[in-house]
Amino acid sequence: MAGVKLKRLEARTRFIQGASRVALVGFCLAIGFVVVATAFPQRRELDRLEGKLKLAKDREQSILADREYHQIEYRALKEDPAFLEIHARDRLGYYNEGERILKFRGEQ
């Protein structure tokens, strides 16, 4: 009789240990799903902000290139008389006799 009770007690103990392991695994999986589920909105927000940052950097590069172009043109107008003459003649539409002027339209 004592042997039967001991075997039942051992069987219950193994069952409880197994059930507690299953419960622990289930709890860990639930925590993992919660962590992953909270990361998705943050990832979307990060992607959106990275896109905005890329657009801002592209716009900054465009503005810096435009600024550099205008600085070069300003320096040329200030220091190079030939460039100044060409620029003024082009702007005012002047030409010397016998010259043939070709004008190209830029991208619009």
C-alpha cells in the first residue's frame, strides 16, 4: 500500500513539474509576443523618420550645390571682366556687328 501511494505521489510530482514547465514556456512566449508587438509601431515610426531625414538631406545637398554655383558666379562676375562682359551682354541682349548669337532655352 505504501508503494502504491509513493508511486502516485511521484506521478503527481512529475505531472506538476511538466505542467509548470509548459506554463513557463507559455509565459515566455506571451512576453516575447508582447515585446514584438510593441516594436512594430516603433519600427514604422523609425522608417518614416528616416525617410524624412533622407528628404531633408537631399534638399540640403541641392541648396548647398545651388549656393556654391551662385558663389562661383559671384566671384567670376567680381574678378573676371570677360565673364562680366559675357553675362551683361547676354542679359541685355547686346552683340557686336558680325557676331552670331545662339541662345538655348534651359530646362523649364
